[in-house]
Amino acid sequence: MERYWAGNSINKNKGMVEHLQRYGVIQSMKVAEIMETVDRALFVPDGSPAYEDSPMQIGFNATISAPHMHATCLQLLEKNLQPGMHALDVGSGVFPV
């Protein structure tokens, strides 16, 4: 799968989701809808390539997971999440020694 989405869409977050659907990463319409609703750019530093499908440094020695990882986790959780519930991705804090 290509790491970069280079579309001309006004809504780049929606374009990123469509890219992940095209490559078969997102197979659930509900997951696509959720990922389109929550713009990844809100969680990365200004000026960062927010829609690149790769992990990204967000400061304080922390990273945000790649979009395909969020999509995969949401799809695995989908059957257990009910309307009104939320899912929170919390890092493990494990560092390689």
C-alpha cells in the first residue's frame, strides 16, 4: 500500500479514508464513517503531513499510530462497541532497551 495519499479532494481526511478503503484496509462502512468524522489533523502538530499513512511524532517523545492501525483496531472492536460508546487509543509507554 502506498504511504501517501496525494488526492485533490477538499476534504483530505475523507480522501485518506477512501484511500484506505481502496487498499482493503477499511472494510467496514461504520469504521469509514467514524474515521471521516474525526479529522486526524486535530491530533498532530500544525504543518505535519496528517494524512500520511504512517506513525507520526506528536511531541513529548510520543507518536500517533498510522491511520491503518486505527482502522484495524476499530474494525476488531466494532462488534463490541455500542452506540454512544467511545474508543480511546492509549499508548503502552514501552520503550525498546
